[in-house]
Amino acid sequence: MKVITVKINGEERQMPAKGTIRTLAVDLGLNPETVLFVVNGMLQTEDYRLQDGDEVEVVSVVSGG
Amino acid sequence: MKCRICGKPAVIKLRAHNIALCPEHFVEFVQKQTAKAIKHYKMFEKDDHIAVAVSGGKDSLALLDILTELGYKVSAFYIDLGIKHMDYSKTSKEKAQAFCEKKGVKCLVYSLPEMFGMGIDEAARKSRRTPCSLCGMTKRYLMNVAARDLEADVIATGHNLDDQAAALFANLMRWDVSYLAKGYPVLPAEHGFPKKVKPLVFLTEREIAAYAIVRGIDYVRYECPHSEGARFLVYKEHLNAIENMSPGTKRRFYQGYTENIWRFQIESPDQCEKKDEEESPMKPCKICGMPTAAEDGICSFCRFWRPDEVKKIKGQE
């Protein structure tokens, strides 16, 4: 299986090629209602297909009130 | 995914509304939702002067941005709680002030360390109170002071749909009827205190965070150290789990409540009796002049933060 390397919040991670943000969220066990994904500085939707070398910032949106 | 309106690449999918939007149309969506809430709940008019409580976080800075973009007359104030952990207050203040400057909005700062020589943590330790209860009392007081100093008609805070829905959920779990009667996003001016409103109640935290990112708003990404593990977050987590299964639940839950709030505002005979016993006329605090219902005429803020002046007043009596 072909794999790609992406950086998630600064840490390198390998994942299957053609993986999307949606599959990444599932792998990380995240509820999509509680996070946003910024890829290479741009906000992206869940169907964004990750590319080798992408830098992903997982932004938590939940605050303590 | 393409923008439902223009077909350009979308940056966000809003499952509760079943739409995906590009940056331009998402910004328009957020601003329209805010304008709709302001109108729906009769929060304020175009010529009102609005004091926005800014914390340096996403919600309050997004609110400031939206209100200025909608053309409202806005001023801001920041309450420096002196939280030293991870330079939380220092960073928050810098972000809040920098954004206000960028938007050309006047920002007053009320700093506990400068006013009283200590921050909320030290004060909580000394008084053996929890920082959160002390923080609530202190912020409520200083918000009223800020509105007075800015000569504002109304105070606006960045509470969003998730905050309101989680508070409602928590109050329902306890059947706290007195709080259930007060969860409306508008608190009218009364007893000499200004009107308080929450214009972001139609928007989720996720939508507001996305707005802040798209608009390039530099906000504090980490949380107040005292909110870690707070019960409030557990309620949010559960609501988000339901929202993920059934998009739009939070909105229906909170908006349904605002339509039915009158059901909680009917007081039982016991509550009326209690209210009669509790209610005493408001008078100006003997120390600061702000309205207080305290029998001895000293407000809870002065009682806590100005003990020397309390002693002086008590000595004269």
C-alpha cells in the first residue's frame, strides 16, 4: 500500500495515499463537530485529499466558557 | 466540495444547514446570522453604543469584527485577571489590544494586578475561594463599570450557541428553575445595570473559530488553565456527540428553549415567598457607588477587593 507522510500539529505521521481529512479525523478519534483542519495555512473541508508533505493543523474549537 | 452559492472551492461544510461555503460566502453567512440574532431578539439598534467584552479568544474578537463590519458603533474593554500560568492573561491582553487597534476600536483595560496588587489566582488562594467563582463575580462587576465608563447602551459578550446550549443542558440536569428562567440571550437593563446581550447565539463554536481563521483574526488558541476538566466541557462534549449524529440538534435545543422560556418564568408560590424575603431595594455601594442590594450597602466586589475601605466605613458607623 502506498503511503504518504504528513505533519499533524508539527508531528510527522504516515497515512495511506488518497487519505482525506475525514479518514484522518476517524484515525485520530476526533468528533468533526469539535475541530477544524487547516492544511498548509488554508481551512479545508473533510473531503480534502491529503498530499505527501502537507502540514496539517488540527484546531480544537471547544472552549471552557 | 464546492460553495453552494458560487461554485468556488469550499472551506467549510455546515451540516446543520446542509451547505458548503467558500471563504467569501462563509463570512457573509456568519455576519448575516449575527444580524439575524440581533434583530430576532431585539438586542440593540443601529444608533446604540455597544461595549464588547473582549478576552483575546476567538468568540469575543470575532464578535468585535462582525459588529464593526455590520456598521455598529462599538467600543471594547478587556479585564486582566492576572493569570500567570503560561502567560495566559499577558498573551490574551496583547491579542485583544492588537485586534482592537487593528479595527480602530477604543479598548479600556481593567487590570486586577494594577488595581489591587494581585491577580485572581493569588486572591483565590488567600480567600480560599475557587478562582472561577471569584472570576465570575469580578467580571460581572467590572463589565458594569466598563459600560458606565464607556457610556455604552449595551454590553455584548461572545457567548455562542454551544455555550448557551451547554448551560441549558447543565441547568436542566439539575432542574435549576431559577437559572432556566434566565437563559435568554438578552438580559434587560435593570436596577441601574446595563442591558447585556449575546449576538453569537445562532452560531456554533466551530463556525466562529472558522470565521476567525478565514478572517485572519489572531486569537489565543489555548484555554484558561482553570477551565481544564471543567464540568461545562463534559456537557459540550455530549452535545457535540449528539450533534455529530443529528446535525442541527444544538440549534433546535436552544432556540426551542428561548421560545418556551416563559414556562420557566412562572414562579411557584414558594419561589414568590422566597423572592419577597430576598428582594431588598438597590442602593449605591458606599464605597464605589455601583448599585447593590446588600443590606449594609457595600457591594460584593468592594467587600472582597477593597477590605481596607470596608474596615474604614465600618469603623465610621
